[in-house]
Amino acid sequence: MEKLTAKKRLTVVKQYLSGLSYNEIAAKTGTSKGTVANVVTELKAGVFPEAADITEHIDELRELSLDLKKFKLTPTQCAVGLALLGACLSNISLEAKCPQILDVSSFDSLITRTHS
């Protein structure tokens, strides 16, 4: 593995979590795809002390980032939407007034229902 500065390693991690592919990260950082893969492996293994608290959620965070991009939402828009959805749901009886909301089988269907 090429020797990377801490700053470049952090850049690789941020780009990975933002949903870029290994090839895209390698091109943007001027590193090899193998180096990117090694940094991601270290991230998932808990080698980065800055990410120690989220190591078990790395894949979910990346998936969330990809889903937000797919729906062209910012994290702030998502947070506001979920807060509004929570407030609305706390004021109604789900079974009586909105049974279809209980059938949220994926993030895709939740976002589609929330923003349509």
C-alpha cells in the first residue's frame, strides 16, 4: 500500500462514505484502487480512532448517502422530512387513519411516500 498522509486517508474515507466508487476515489485522490480498498478495509476494521464509534455502521452510512443522492436529497432535507413525518404520525392513529404507512419495506418507499 502506498504511504498516504493522514489528510489524504481522511479524504478517501469521506469520499467513500459519500458514495463514490473505488475508481472515482482513486482518480480524485491520485491513488490506486488497491490503496483505496485498503483504506476502506482499515476503516471497517476500526483502525481509525476518529471513526471508532461508527465502525459497525460504516456500510449503513454509505448506503444512506447513496440513497440520499438517488433521491436528490440533502441530509438536512432528510432530517426535516423525518422530523415532520414523526410529528404527523404521533398525532394520528396509524392503524385507523394511515395503514399504508406501516408497510415501509425499504428506505425507497419511505422517501417516496414522504416526498410525494
